[in-house]
Amino acid sequence: MTIDDLRNLGANVDEGVARCAGNATFYVMLVPKALEISRFETLDQCVKAKQFKEAFEAAHALKGVLGNLSLTPIYEPICEITELLRTEQDVPYEALLETIWAARNRFAEKI
């Protein structure tokens, strides 16, 4: 995965690298860690089990990591689901989860 790959996928690379003290190599090294499938599986499983408190915690953690790395295409739907889960709303989450998975997988394909 390169800076150009991330930029082409819609990440705000300049912002993400700045948060990594200007170290682009470190930034690129962190991205695969943020995309670890277990993080997303936890969110998915908790939402589907209607464990909204646990799902909120998983989404909130992802929101922090993805936001710090400025992985905008994944970050934006994570923000949306985080706010819904904050209030423990029982709404149809399927489309939002599909959007999150699709964005995550587009990034993961470049690893």
C-alpha cells in the first residue's frame, strides 16, 4: 500500500500524515492495523445481535482510529453508525454495515 493508493481511495493523506508527525512511512504502516478485520467483525456481530452498547463501543473505537488516519470513505459511515448506536436505536443497520464493509474491503485489497 502506498500513499498514492490511499489518496486514490479517498483518504485525506496530507491530514493523516500530519497527525503522524509528518512521517509518511509510519502513516502507511498504521493503515493495515486500522483495517484489521476483527475490529469490523466485532461491530458487525454486536449490531446484528442488537448489543447496542457493545456495538457503540466498537464503532466509537473504529471512529477514533479511522479519523486519526483520515480514512474518510470508511470514517464517514462509521461516524453515522456511531451516532445511531450512541442512542441505542434499533434501526435497520444493514445498508450502513454494507457501506462500511465495502469501503474497508476496498482499502484492504491494497494491502
